[in-house]
Amino acid sequence: MLSAAVAQPDVALTPGEAVAQRTVTAYTLTPEQLHKAEGLHRASVVLSLSGAVLGFAVLAVLIASRFGPRLQRFVQSASSRRFVQAILYFPMLLLTLAACELPLEIYGHHISLVYGLSVQGWGSWMGDWGKQQLIVLLIGTPLLAGLYSGIRRSPRRWWLYCWLVSLPIMAALVFAAPVLIDPIFNRFEPLSRTNPQLTAELRSLAHSAELDIPASRIFLMHASDKVTGYNAYVTGFSATKRVLVWDTTARDLTPAQTLFIFGHEMGHYVLHHIYLGMACSALLMFFGFYLLQRLAHWMVSRHGKRWQVNSVAEWSSLPVLILLASLLSFFGTPLGNTFSRWEEHQADVFALQITAPVTANSGQVAAQTFQLLGENGLSYPYPSRLLVFWSYSHPPIAERIRFALAHPDGH
């Protein structure tokens, strides 16, 4: 009797396993991947510049059309109480701005879907947009009311008092975000519940750095509900400090690659980057509030009559303040991103150092991990130096791979 051997189907490799079979010597993309990366790069640059120009243009039109004074007269006719005026004026203005920027945000999500970076449906996306606007209104309305109270009480030094008040508010938001805000948009659960082995490996790596990260501080984020990328990050501080691993990372990367990513995030944890980031933000806000006060009073005194804005202390001045704050934020972006790139590089160095004793050829593993991140996110290999300086919060993928290969132990 003749018998035929039953062919065993090949076991599909995960993206991490496929990359691990290669020797990465530099960041490279296939012709098809490079074509997509170029298209995404152009679209992202155009979208970023268009967003900035649109934001400035909308505010300029609102100022020129005297939208602020008209809205002020409306809320004053509705009530003589400042409290009521505030809860009417600020939401109406903020929602007007959000509605004007919505078409560009819709196009941005369309680009993410076209290039496969997102799998989030439009209903879910619009739900997130609505929740985001609600959070902005709930937080922004009392903060803006407090800002104008400070302006009225101290026309010359309100910038200093508002900066001082902003520090505990910023700390409170960073502290509360992991437990109050983030769960509104994503699902989280303890990593130990779905992957106890990976949790044990991550904690073992932490112990090798004499750091005890309880399993209760390591969470799995169900990122695959909305995106296709890989990531992990550190958030919160003190009682809310935690490490979050995306489920896509845990699913598609090899254990060694996941350990490197975790080592990078542990670097942020050990090197106190959250606190340093808050300190950097506080410093930038100090100069930002000062310049905002000087520029706002100069502009209102020079052009206020034409705009029907009699004083910075009036509700009607808010479009002017937002325009100035947007301009200051735009030109301050390179400073914040330069600091962010430094932090990210330090975390890369830490990850190489901490994984070298437990991972064979840790520099190659790191290079493979960055290669995978670049391929998955269609990261463009040749960004201009100006673009990197201005808008990159992380070093370019090619640069990170070169460093990992040249300094496999982080030195």
C-alpha cells in the first residue's frame, strides 16, 4: 500500500522573528517600503505645516472679524455674572477653534488609514475626538477663568502668578493621566494577567539594574484596537508611575527585542526623565508666560481699538492670547524636541547597557528592533536636518541603528 507524507504547513514568523533572522548593518527599506515611506513623509510634512498655518489663519480671521468682542457682548447680554459668562464664552470659542481644525484632523486620520498605521474606524475616531474636546472644555474652562482672574488682579505680574499656579496643575495632570484620562481612550490590564512569563522576564531585567518594578506597575495596553505600531512607555509619577507595553509589541516582537524596548523605558524610569521633562516644560513655560504678557499688552495697546479689544483683561482678548501662545509654542518646539531627543538617546544608552549582560549580541538586537520599528512605521530614512531639529522628538531611526551597532554595550 502506498502512503503519502502529509505536508506540514510552515509556521508563520512574527515580524520580530523575521527581522531577527537578518543581520542589520544599517537602516534599509525595500523599494516598495521606501516608496510608501516617501509618500507618508511628504504627507506628514504637508499636514504638519498646514495645521500650523491653518491654526494661525483661523485665529487671525477671528481677530480681524472681531469674533471675540461679538461673543463677549453675547455672553454679557446673557448674564451679568462673570462665572456664567466664563462658562459660556470659553467653551464657545474653544469649540469654534476645534470645529475649524476638524477637517485637517480628519484628513490626518485618513492618511493613517491609507498607510496602514491605524485600524480605528471612523465612529471610534469621532468618539475619541468628542471625548478629547470634552476633556479640553472641562479642564480648559476653569484654567482660562483663573488666567483672566489673574490678569484683572495684577495686570503687570499676572504672568508670574499664572506660571506659579501652572506648576502644581501640570504635576497634577501628569499624576492623574494614567488613572483618569488614559483609560478613557484605551483599554489596559496588568501584563501578568495575559503574559506572566513576559512579566517575569521584564521584572528580572529590572532586578539586574537593582530596580524593583512590581508586577502591578506593568500594564498591557490594547493598542491593536486602533493602531498597528509597536511601543511601550513610562507614564505618571509616584503612586501612579507605571510602564505600559502595547499588545502589538508583546505579540509581534521576540523576547530579546521586547526586553530592549522595556530596557529603554526602564531608562526613562531610572533616569527620572518624567521629572526632568516636567522641569524642562516649567522652564519653557516661565519664558512663555513672560513673553505672552509683554506681547499681549503691546498688541492690544497698538491694535486693540481696531479689533475692539479694549484690554487684555476682557474676554474678547482670548483669540489674541491664543494666537500669541500658538506662535510662541511653534517657535519653542525645537527647544522641547531637542531636550526630548537627548532623553531618548540616554534611554537607548541605558537599554544597551542593561541588556548587554543578558542578551547575546545586544547591539544587533537593538538594531533589529529599530529596523522593525522603522519598517512598521514607514519611517523615512533621509529626513532633512532642519526637520529633525524642528519636529523630531526621537532621534532618526538610522541614527539610532548606527549608534547601537557602534556601541553595543552603550559606551
